[in-house]
Amino acid sequence: MGRGGKRFGRGRGGKRGGGGSGERQAYKSFEELRRDNANLRKYYTAQNLVGEDEFPALIEAMRTILPTNFRITGSRQQAMDIREQIVGEFVPHIRETTVDGAEIEAPHPLEWYPNGLGWQFSIPRIALKKSKELSRFHSFLVTETEVGNISRQEAVSMVPPLLLDVQPSHWVLDMCAAPGSKTAQLVEAVEAGAEPGRPPSGLVVANDADYKRACMLVHQMNRLSSPNVVVTNHSGEQFPNIYRPGSPREVVQFDRILCDVPCSGDGTTRKNVRVWETWRPDDAHTLNPVQSKILQRAVHLLKTGGRLVYSTCSLNPVENEAVVAHVLDRFGAALRLVDVSAELPALKRRPGLSTWKVMARDGSIHGSPETIVPETLSRSHYRNRMQLFPLAPARMAELGIERCLRIYPHLQNTGGFFVAVIEKVAPITADEKRRAAREGDAMEEDEDAVLPGDDDDDDNNDDGDDSANVNVDGSANANDDEDDDAAGVKRLATDASDIGADDAEAKRPKVDGKGGSRRTPFQPDCPREGPALRENPFVFLDARASELQGILDYYGVRESMSRRGFLSRIEDGSFRSIYYVAEPVRQLMELAGQRLRVVNTGIRVFNRNCVKDAGCAFRLVGEGVSLLLPHLDEKYVVDVSLGDLQTLLEHVNPLLSALSEGLQERLRAVDPSSSVVVRYDPAAAAAAAGSAEAQQQQQQQPPPPPHARLTATLTIPCWRGHASVSVHVSKTQLSSLIHRVLGRTVDRNGADGTRLDNNGRTEATAATETIGATTTEPEATEPEATEPVQ
């Protein structure tokens, strides 16, 4: 997870929560920041990460600026169109661009990312200001990122979701999800191949411990317009048990789990330069038990036969191999490391470490816990020292720890990363064993798969707590009764995260381990329940006994769309927006009740409008159009030609008379002051263009060809006024459409001679060729919409 620390450790600026003297630090430019740390170099030299001859190349790569990476959203129909636009429009021009006599490296695909959808480029910021072509490319990336067609994401961050092997039917949990780039990949995998209007049977639960970061996660998920996502707010190690009805109760488990855990982030020195100044060995010692607890909780939430990925953006074996090895050892033969050496073959990686050393506060290096003096570690770190070192060599060999992945910056010009892929091959708790027996899938009892302290007697395991925290040597696990002050602060801050305090630093746990917390044994199969969110909860709507039925009847939504997915937040007995979730999301929410702190879910399909004479009090919303489209009455779905599409994009509220006669006829069949969906199908438009009538019309006034190659169908929500029609999308979406269809860049700030004003394209200067506004009769129109077009 890393990224400078998520809910634990350093903030995004590399600052430790609670640390510092309170004095404002002197400002340093990016170039002035120090890129060296004697203890860091000493520590990693001792680890023998790479050969002695290769180590200088690793350190030098860690000092250089990280290239920019982005990923084209793979689940979108227009993904191939976006890729072709980059290849055909931007790459050739950038290759010919020079800045101050120097050539610029053109964007290029990551060789290991599937389908050519992952990209990388290294363009200095100063070059963006000096070159018009580079500035256009930058504006394109910003716009398409806001729209959701592109995600800015570090290259190595793309690896864990790919190795998780998510299928459309899987229930997936992302335990530490914010800011959401990996979660977006998981959503794309679940929705891969889904038919329009028919959500897949899988779901993604995107969880984060920090409420504010969870809200940021909501923004990321809204760009994807998926009804199969739930955003929740829980500590990863305390994610609640959700029970299926019956006797005895069964815990809901997931097919796939991503544990991108909080970490020190020393693999991010290329983008977070302050790590060089703030790095300390104590950080990893404090994080180790927290990471272990999250991974243990994930193991209990994982189905037998399921796959789990543990990852960090740290190079420190104390946060990586130490955590994985001790958790694997704890659960015996129930878990195994998966060999993924054949997956992503073009990705250069190194095997996991079987041996490593630990650095104490005084900078001394230790190869075993016996040599550590108590005074050189904090009290809690000293109690947990056994968990920081490798297991016995024979046991490390049995675990196959070399199957872990280590990605180093100098191998393929990336950041540093660690990934372990784990499979659960046998049930762990008595609850899981009972379930396996009922399903007829119980395996022959394997003594190695039984945990120390495990008891299959149902009378002694009513809560499924059959895994005592015991070390290999039989002593109590230090994680259970550890006075982990930092973890305690983290939990307290999480519980209060929805109160709305402004001081974000006060909520960030202290890496220093100072401050008090109560000693509470950690039970990975029986988490502590947190308070409910102080928000209006989502309520499922009954289509037969609510205002919803009138909306569905007005737009002719057919019974092929399940009525079980509509929900809303009710305030003062009414609702402003109506959302829709897929059936698996409803099942999860009904089973969870108030146990699950749901921050957001579903996609908006209807919004209450502000037009008094509208035929329906609710209008269609852009993000829900693709879901509704197959089920809408055909009267509200209007196919357009390329010429009509260009007219709608070129003008503000064009008169009906400015459109083709066929389109005018279709629009007049729709009641005024109503929503309508405009659909442009390139394949159908090409077929229609071959007719004799179409050819005759083209000879009279041929429409210009689309700027970019369009193969995916465009569906755009519009507002049908009394005498005109207007596109109802956000300014960002409008900018994206205008660029793709018309080949014109519209700057929202008017820097290039055009600007966007309340869903309008108006002239900024008379001398500049702009996307002009037409004069239309005054009529009641909707305020600017803020939803995405599909």
C-alpha cells in the first residue's frame, strides 16, 4: 500500500503523524531535497538485496525522478478507441517534438501490461509549458482521467490486481483500498465481458480505515459507474464478520482479497523524496504487527480455494517476508505461496529473501533476536522481536518464500514493490470445516493443517475461535498482547473518523509508539465491532409502494431490470437521487445490516430535476445511462448520425430545426421538458451511410469525419426542451467528447480561445475560431449536469 503511509506511518508528504517539534520547516525545492540516508544505505547493504556490483545501480535509480504512468480503463468499450487516439494522434507528434534542441521521449506501452493498456512516459514539467503538443497531451490526460477513461497509476502498483486473477463471478475485498487505483483494476476485472444492462454476479468491497480517504475512494469509484462496488470504512484488521442466516451461522467469505497494507514506503523514494530524510528502522518495527494482523484477518475472510495478494511499496524484509513467513507458519498447511513466475513474463522481478537482518535504534545490525540488547529497541518492539527475523532455514525452505516477488527500481525504470500471492488450500476454523463437510468438499484431515490449539469440538468453538495465537516454539504470540501504542491510536482515530475533526494530523497514528492504549488481545476470526456511521443510511426502495414506480412507468423501464436494486438515502421522508446496485451488493448489505459501515454504493440512475413543467419529477443521470439503456422504452433512446452528433457538440442548445428531419421526428415524439438518450453507434452509422438516401444527403452536405477513430457506441443523456435540445453532461465529459469527435481542445479557463460556461461552448475572442454558441429561444433548461457520459 505504502504511498507514504495509509492511515499509519507517514502522510503523503512523508511526515510522520504526531512527529516533529511543531515548527514550520524551511521550504526546499524539489531539486534541493536530500537524496541520501546513511542508515538506509547501511541497512540495505547488509540485506544483500542484489549483488554487490548491482547495488550502486539500485541506489542511483532510487534517487532519480519516477516516470509518469497511466492505464486505460480496460472495462470501458471505448478503451481501444482511446488507445488508438494516443497511438495515432499524440505519439507521432511528440516524437517530432524538441524542447531547447533536445528530443522528447514519446509515450510507450508497458511491455508487461496486458492488451497495451498500460503506458509510461518521461516528460519534464518545464517541457509541458514550452511545447504546445506536449501541453495538449497533458490536457488530454487530465480530462480523460477526470472522466474515468484513464487512471494515473504507478507502474508497479498495477501488478497486485493482475496477479490476483479476479473473475466476474468473484466476491472481492480490498482491505486497504484508498486512494483506489488498484481497486479500479479489480472493478474492471469483475466487469470484464459484462453485457450492457446486466451486471456481473461478482462484487468489490473497497474498504479503508480512514473516513476522509474513503470519501476520496468514492470519487474514484464514481468515475467507473459500477453497480457492483461498496465503499466501506473499517480498520483492516477489524473488518467485521458478516453472517449468513441459519444454524449455526456462517461467516461470509471472499473469493479474492487484496492486502495492500500500510508500509514505510521506502520503495517510493523516486516520487516521495522526503523518505530519504525521514527513514528510520523503527518504522518497520512498528508497522510489522499491524501488517501481520491485517493479513491474518484476511486469511480468515478468504474462502478455501481462494487467492490473496499481500503487497507493500517497501523494500524492507521486516515488512515483507517477515510478515508473510510468520503468518504462513502460523496457519500451517492451510496456506501456500503461489508460484507466479510464469505470469506477466515480461515483468522483471527478483525472488523473495530467505534471510535478512534487523537494524536497532543505535544503527547496529543483528542476524538473530538473541543478539539484540533491550535498550536498543522500544519496549513493544523488543517484545515483538521474534516476528522481525526469519524462521529456521529449513522452515523458510518449506514455505518457498522465494516465490514472493521483489521489484526493484533499476530493473525496468519503476518504483520498488513487494508482492506475495497466497492461496488458502484448507479450512481453518471449525465454522469453515463444518461448511466444507456440508458441501461434500471436506478433505481428509491433515494434521499439518490443524493450528496449534485447534479444537474441533463444536461445544468449545461456538464462535469459530479455534486458533490460539501461539508461536512455533509454543510461547504466546507477541502480536496478541502487545502494547502496540501506535496501533491503538490508529483504532481510536478510525472510530472517530466520521466526527468531522479538521486536524488530519491528530487522526494519523504515531509511528514513534508514544501515547497510551489499552491492551486488547487480537482475535483475527472475531473482530471488534465499531460504531455505525453518522450518516443517513441507504434504504432499498419498494417499486410498488413508492414514487419510484411512477418514474419507472414514465420512462418505460421494462421488468427485465430487477426492481430489487433501487435504493436511496432518505432525508425528511424524501429523496433527491435514486441509486442502483447489482443483486450481490444487495445480498451483502442485507446480510450485514448495521455491521457494515457503508460510505457509498451504487450508481445514480435518476435525479430530481428543477423544471416545474417537466413530465416527470426525475431525469436520467449520465452515470446510469449504460445500465438503464437496454431496459428503457425505445421512445427515449434516439439514434443519431455523425452529422447530428457534431451539431449537438458544436452548439449550445441547438434548435430542433438545426438537426436532420429524421432526428427531429424522433425528438418530437418525446414530451417536452424530458430526458432523452442520444446514441451514436459507429457500426450502424457506417451501414446507414451506405444507403442510397444517405449517399444523396452526403453529396448535398457531407458531414466531416470524426477526429478520432470511433468504434464504441456513445450514449449521451440530453434534455429535450420545447424547441431545442441540449447535451446534459459535465464540462469535463463535454471536453472529452468534443476532442474525440471534433478534434478541438476546449479549455475550461479560456486559455486557448474557448471556454465552457454552464454546459456551453462560447466565444472567448472574436478573432479565434471557436466552437460557437447559437441563439435559441428562452426556455426552461436544467442546470449543468455533473454526471459522466457513457
